[in-house]
Amino acid sequence: MNERLLRAVDDRADDLVALTADLIRFPTVNPPGEAYRPCAEYLGARLKKLGFETEFIRAEGTPGDTDRYPRINVVARLKGRSSGACVHFNSHIDVVEAGEGWTVDPFAGLVKDGRVYGRGACDMKGGLAASVIAAEAFMEVYPDFPGAIEISGTVDEESGGFGGVAHLAKLGYFSRPKVDHVIIPEPLNKDRICLGHRGVWWAEIETKGEIAHGSMPFLGDNAVRHMGAVLQAFEDELFPALDRKVTRMPVVPEGARRSTMNINSIHGGQTEDFRPGLPSPNVPDWCRLTIDRRFLLEEDIATVKGEVTGILERLKRERKKFDYEIRDLMEVLPLMTERDAPVVKAVARGIMEIFDRAPEYVISPGTYDQKHVARIGHIYDCIAYGPGILDLAHRPDEWVGIADMVESAKVMAIGLNVLLRGTTG
């Protein structure tokens, strides 16, 4: 083992905890996109003190970007003493809302019983902090390293990443020859390497109707009833068919190795929420349903869409007055980095050294910013690896283990050494 490198990480354990807690204290809740600027500036200032050249890039014109909630990303780069590859650590700084059920302050960064608690502790400010500490330790032990190290804090991953990595990739920040290897410290457990993710298709289905007085529904056409027919067809036909599709991808958890579809929301009629007013006395002339379809490497996107539109077209033929519109909201193809890719092998070496066992290779059930790195930036040497237990993400009393962060930082530091210097020693 490289004792000097591991000791350099251990020496920074307290700083790792403090950095994680500080990052949690920025309530970077998305939506709407709060505290992005101060969090990015805090991270940028720290990296600048280490010698990194820092840039702040606002994603103007992207969804959610306003003067009140600007989409501010920070990208920092440190050049080595000679030419070589560039390793980029990318972490998102946005977090989901805290929600109910917490027993601690979700934005206090509480340190207790070997854990750091708070919204984003696991997903993924602990991983961001671990990547910074890994880079610092590596730079101390090998100040004459070749190549370059980049660290970014990007926004909006929780809402699709369009104001973060997607925007930066379009500007060339994730492209060769600027960047060669990308590690995204998402919480997939400290001894796992995440090679990619399932595909996703979000769409909105709207059924049409005709407004009329609620006491005489026979004079109108009820769009909610039409949507009920859609839901019934999904239950009878689509959901059983999806459950029969199983992938060779090592998706975790086990249930996600099948195709799935979630009904995200349904709204219809003239009053969507009774609480501020009174219910409408009308026949609803519209109803909208949002679907979240997750699909497998073995599936074709055209077939995935056709399974839904086929049902809708059949209902249009068979059901009186049935009419609909369907709108694509987002589509991302499945992605899986090869196990012999350089970044995979480098991080696997780190896991083997720290844990004395081979890593588990997994696929994420949901997408993350690797999709933009690959599809827009055309960098396929990309993985997710970081501390934290995936099941804790987005839940009350979210936490990340201090020992897990330290060990993950060691793995990342070893990975840096392999990718930039070609050795673990």
C-alpha cells in the first residue's frame, strides 16, 4: 500500500468532516434552486487557495434560471508540472427538499456518533468533500504530478442536470482533450463502482373532454373518465408486460432489474386543489398524467414509446370520443461503461487496496449526470463512485458515515495516482 498517500488522507479526516458539515449548511434546495451562488463561491474559494484556477458559470436560459435563482456552477482546474491526462471529479451541489420526519435540523450539519447528518450529507456533499480531500492529499504527496485535476460543483442534477453538467458539456467543459476521466462521487456505497444507469422516458399524457354542468354530465365528455380507461389499460396490459422484462445489467436493487413505470402525477378539471377554494361544478374537459418509464439496455426507445402510444391509439379506436395528446418531457438512453475502461480499473485498484476485495459493479436504477458527460460531452470513461448508502438519499435524517468518507477519499486518491502517474506506489 501507498502509506504516505493514505496517511495524508487520514491527517485530513477532521477537515473532511468540517467541509462536509459546511457544505450541508448551504440549503441548496432544488427546486427552486436556493443558495447556489454562496455554496459555489465557498467551494471555489477553498480550491483557489489550493492553487486551482476557478470559474463560475451561470447557465442562463436553462430551466429555473432567474436573477433570484441563478444557476451558478463552479469548475476548478489545477495543472500539473508536465503534460498528461485530466481527471475530473464532478459533484452536484443541489439537494431535494428536506420534507417531514426529521429528528435533527436538516441544514445544521450535525456531527454525531461517527456520522454527519443533514440533507445532502449522503447525496452528495459527503462525496464532494471526499473528492476535495483526495485531491489535496494526492497533491501533497506528489506535487510534481503530470496532467491535471479538475473539481466541479454543479447544479440541478436533481431536476435533470440541464442547468449544470448538460450546460457545461455543451460549452465544452466535459470534452476531450480537456478532460479524459470523470468520477462522479454519488452515494453508491464505498466498495461499489457504478458503471451507468437505466434509460428514462418522461412523458405527459393529456386526455380531452368537453365541459358541461356537473349535474348534467351526459351533456359533456369527461376527460378524467377517459384517463381512467388509460390507467386501467396500463394495469391490465402494460405493467404485467414490463414486469416480464429482465436485464443483464447489474442494476441495484434487484427489483430495478426489470422495466418499470411510475405514475408521477395526475391532474384534471377546472380546480386542481380544493383547499384554497371550492370544487368546480363542471365536467372536466382535460386530464393530464405524467409517466416515468425506466427501461433496460436490451430495450429500444421507439418500442418503449410504442407500448404506450399503442394503448392510446387502441383506446381512440374503441372508446367513444376518446382523444389524447402525448408530450415528451425527457428521454435518456441506458448507459454502461465497460469494466476494462481506465477509470474503472483505477478505482477498482483503490477498492482492492483499501478493502482487500474486488469491487461490486452495479448499475443505478435512476439516471444521474453521467448521461450528459457521455451523450453531450462524448466522454465514456466515466463512473459514479462515492461514500454513502444509496438507500438513505432523499430520506429524513439523511447521514453519511465519517469512516466511509475517509475510506472513499483513500480510494479516490489511489485512483488519481493510477490515472495520472500510472502506479499505486
